[in-house]
Amino acid sequence: MVTYVVIIVGIAFVFDFINGFHDSANSIATIVGTRVLSPVAAVAWASLFNFFGAFVGTTMVAKAVSSGFVVQSVVDANVILGGLLGAIIWDLFTWWFGIPTSSSHAIIGGFAGAAVSKGGFGALLWGTKWNQTLTFIVVSPVTGVLVAFLMMVLVLNIFQKASPARMDRVFRPAQLLSSGFLSYAHGQNDAQKTMGIIVGLLASTQAYFKDQPGLLSHLYLQNTNVVPKWVEFGAYTAIALGTLFGGWRIVHTMGSRVTRLRPVSGFCAETGAAAVMYTAARLGIPISTTHTITGAIVGVGATTRLSAVRWGLARRIVWAWVITIPAAALIAAAAYRILALVTG
């Protein structure tokens, strides 16, 4: 069991890497779409700020994931691994087709699906965190639309007499700051989901590590109230490395196909989305960074004219959001059944 748990921890970090790879578009699509940075420079910039969350921030989201969705007595190594496999398979599937879905909802759906496969629907903690997560599937993109729209209107009014060339000179460097803020907020939300999964795993298997010597002693965790520093640094490192490798299929969708972006609109979209995501992280609400930045991009596009947004593509993205939790849950439920048979 000790070796099995260590392998699952490694797979959790692999998921976090894929999360960064899959969701790199959230951090860099706007700044690449406006040509403020090249793709290579943009992913390096985003990776730096993803990792910055390890030094400045809270672990509220991690604690919510580890103890707010599934009854702790149901959680075991197979449930965790089944949940991770469900999320990983769904992420890779949507990445291949260039669909910007939510890795956050994939891991929550996978975790829930594996738990239900083991203990029925009574394995889920129906309450605050589920209500918040399901509500924010709608609230986060709508809030992103509104905040980014209002920011864009405000900025356009302030700079109404400025020429496009002057606005570009102001907002090209400003977009470096907004992109960094967005990447930091992305790390604060998404890296913490992996932390929560690992903490849930270690708390559920604590009996195997209580008297282990050396490095294995660090895997002993009494409960889900504490996130060990090595888990925190590991998660931020994995998501930063994943972002560094980038997910160019989704970058193309987010950065150019939803609406045309300029430095000023990229700045407003990034700042609006980052403000929403940062607030949610401080409140311990696991929201989707993909949903939020997509909503913000739609919001700035709508300030030009409604036809500037490619609504057909936006609708397809929304449908992908809706099915992410149940799709990842079904894959994870099947994975758990197979794992239970294999491990006896």
C-alpha cells in the first residue's frame, strides 16, 4: 500500500502538470492574441507567476477540495486514483480537440464519480461547497463578462481622445502586469485542487505512514486541516512546468477565435478575470479559470459590438463546460470499478 500511495501522489502531480498544460491558454491566450509577447515568452512569464502562488496566498481552496465534497470515510487510494484518471482522460480528450474546458471541474467531477461508484450518492457531502461550485459554473463566466465589460467601457471613456497608437503604447506594457496577475490567480485556484486531492489521499491512508522512517514519514497526515509545504511546492511546481510546455491548440481558440483582441481589451479581460478568480480563491471557492477568462474575453468583445463575438463557438464552449463534471465523473466511476477489481 505504501508504494501504491506514493505512485498515486506522483500521478496527482502529473494531473497538475496536465492542468497547467491544458489551461495555459487561460494565462497566455490574451497576451499572445494581442502580440504583446511571443508564445515562448508568454508561457515563461505565466509559469513564473503560477509558481509565485507558493509564496504568497492561502490554501483555502485546497482544504475545500480535500474535505468539502466527499465523505472522508469513503475516500481511499482507489477513489483518489479513479478520480485522477477520470480528470486526466477528460483533460487530454478536450485538449486534443482544442476545447477549453475546466480542469477544476474535471477533478471535482472525477473525485465525486469515483466516490459514488464506491459508496453511492450518500458518499457526497451535499452542502455549501457543492452549491458554490455548481452555482459558479454560471456565476464565474457571467461575472467575468460584466467586470471585463465595465472595465473596458471605463477605459475607453478615459482614453476617448487618445489615438489607437497611443493606447497601444500604454496598454502593451500594462498587459504584462495584468497577465501576471491572471497567472497568479490561476495558480491560486488550480494548483490548490491537486493539493486538496493529495491531502485527502494522505489523510485517508495515514495508518500506513505513522511509523515510517525517513522521507516516508512526511506522508503521514492526521487530518485534512493542514497542507504540507512539500505538497504545496510540488503542486505549484507541476502546474508551472505544465504551463511552460503550453497547450497551443486551446491558445488559438481562446486568443483569436472567440473575438479579436487588442492590448487594451486584453488588459481589461485579464484584469477582470483575475479579480474574480483571486476573490474566489480568498473565499475558498473552487471556480473554473477557463470559464472566467472566456467570459471576460466575451465581455470586452461585446463592447465593440455584439457581432464581434463568435457566439456559435461560445455556445460550443459552454456545452463543453456543462458536460465536464458528469463526463469526468463517469470515466472516474468506471476507473474505480476496474481498480477495485484489480486490487481486490
